[in-house]
Amino acid sequence: MEHFDQVKKQIYDLRWKMMHLLEQEESWEIATFRKKALEEGLREGSYNFSMIHVIDCIGRYEPINTTSIADKMELSKASITKMTSKLFDEGFVKRTQLNDNKKEVYFRLTPRGRRLFDLHEHLHQAEQNRFLRFLDRYTPEQLDCIKEFSRDLVEYYEQKLTEGVEG
């Protein structure tokens, strides 16, 4: 096998390793988030990462409706409806209507939801700072290459999910 093919195979193998590590990291992060939430006096909830990000979206743009949440998060309206219903049932969000539009439902955070939003914001900022420090080891040219590769990889997965595995 020539060097070029070996490197491509190594990248493929690293992709699998990274996928497994990301799965482990997600489990660790949600466990850490739940622990911190309990320390902050927020009782256990049945929220997951997507629901936390719905809370984040509502907190940033409230009042906001289902369609706008779906657009901003690039998720289906059906999945947003399901998550906001759970968040409402657990007391993280409240439903409101605007005076000029009584048909449309808008969401706002409850005080409990705001506490979860603030906790997420704090942890998210800490993780972002950590990741940006990690990137400091690369030159601007290397970062441009990493950015291009990352963008292409995202496009690859979006296309794969759109077309299906058979593509």
C-alpha cells in the first residue's frame, strides 16, 4: 500500500476512534451537567443534550415559536414540538401568546429553565475556552486546513444522512 493510501486509511481509523470518544464524551458531559444541576438545586429531569440546546435557544431568543426554534437548530418542527412539550411538563418553559397573534404559541423560560440556561451557558463557555486553547497549538495555515476539512466532513455526514447509507 502506498503512503497516500496508508494515510487515508489512518484517517479513516482515527474517524472511528473519534466517533467512539465523542460518544463517551457526550455521556460524560450529560452526567456532569446533571451533577452540576443537582448541586445548583435543580431536581433531576429527563432532559438530554438536544433538550438543553432547545432551552438555550429559547433563552437566547424568547419569546420564540416552534418554527423559529426548528429553523435556528436545524431540526424538524415535530422534534421541537416533542421536546418543548416535555420541557413544559417538567416546568422548564412556559407557553405564551403575543397580544397581536392569539393562534401562535411562543415559549419563554421559567425561573427553573433560566437556571438551567445559565448553567449550560457557564459550562458551554468553559468548554469553548478549553477547545480554543487546544487550537492554539496550530498555525493559522493549519487552522485553515482544519477548518476546510471540518466543513467538508460536516457536509459528508449531512449528505450521508440525507441520501442514506447506500450512497
